[in-house]
Amino acid sequence: MKLKDLLKLITNVAKRRQISTPFICGGTPRDKILGRLNKIEDIDLTTGDESVHMLSKETSVSLNRKFNIQTKVMDDGHSSIFIGGFKVDFSSNFIVPEIDKYLQKLKIENPTPMQRELFSRDFTCNALLMTLDLRQILDPTNRGFKDINSKVIRTCLSPEITLLSNKNRVVRAIYLAAKLDFDIDPALMQWIKQHPDSMRFASDRALAEKLNKAIAVNPTRTTYLLDEMGLWNQIPITKELYPYYVKRITAK
């Protein structure tokens, strides 16, 4: 199934079931801006509200009529549809507790449901929206475009709120910085440096997976960040990380 046909089907499902307008979010619009979008192998979708769960179910029903698909609901509440080797992720619609209070501090007095969801996400570079016709990219946080162009990983809310909202966000900051060759915002780095045990929120398995990927694509930036934020004692030393760990120890 071609991507444009899949996106048209999802658009029609949303209209037929009177579901809020879906958008592509996450890495796809970010990579489009960066010129890294060579091949789309998966997409993330959101409607900005709980109707995204109905969209997932109704899309699954429509696809099942013609294709052999798999549908999974993940532990964090988001769902995925697998069509051959292609994956569509539907947002969990996670909202940070007391989000309106934090948005008021940003001068957003009457936030929309979409603003609540996007500011609850991890980093501004991942909080863009792309229309399903792939023609327009929107920046609801008003920071995404700027931070992508400046090559900076920055949290959507203050670091302590964003990072404590999900157990994998600290290691994900390092992984994304390595993958994209971005800097990490100084305020974010300082918070992690002051709270190195925040790495341990994630499981050893998750830490190993993300850090192995980071070291594979950008060992220089990965080791610099682990050094700068004092995180070596907080992570499992995998065989991929071991040579860099030994080099660090022997250099002292």
C-alpha cells in the first residue's frame, strides 16, 4: 500500500467518524525540515485529543478488509498498526498533570487540546505537526523550527517537568543529540548533571538499547555528553560502550 493511499484512508476514516483532524507528528516533520527524510518507514499520528484511540481502532478495521495487518496496544497507551514492514503509531494522548498551570507561565491562557498534548511531549524538535497531505508543517510550540535550525535539543516545558514525566526521556535526549548531531540545551544539561540518577529512571535494557545506538552513530558526541553530565556510573557498560569507558578510565 502506498503511503499517500494510507494517509488518504486515515483522512477519510477521521471524516466519516467525525474524529478530530489527524496530523503526522514526531520524527517525520523534523526530518523533513532537516532534509533527512529519504524514506518513510513509519509515521506517528495524533489528533491532539482522546479521539486518536478511536482513529486507531477504525483505521485498523478499514485496513483489515483488504490487508493482513497487526495491531498492538503498548504499555504507555499508544497503539501501533503494522502493515507489512510499515508501522503507524497512534499517540497515547499523554498530558502532563496540571499542564494548564505550566502553559499559563508561557502566556498560553486558553490552551487547545493539541497544545496540551504537544507541550507534554519530550523535545521541541519532536513537537511539530505535518498535514496528512504532506504539504504543510506547523509549529504549535513556536520553538520547534528555531531549535531545529539551531540544532538544539530542548524540552517543551522546564526540564524537571518534561524529564520526570517519562522514564526514558533523559537517555532519549542523549540518543537524539547523537543521532541528529545536535547540542543539548544548557539548561537541560545542567539539570541532568545535577540529577545524574535520573538516568536510572529507565531500565537497563532501555539504556543499553539507546546508548548502543547513540555510540554507533556518533561516538564523539555520545561520550562527550556522558562525560560532561557525569553519567558513566549511572549506565550499564555494554560491549559497545566498554572500549570508550576503558579509554576514559585509563586517561585519568
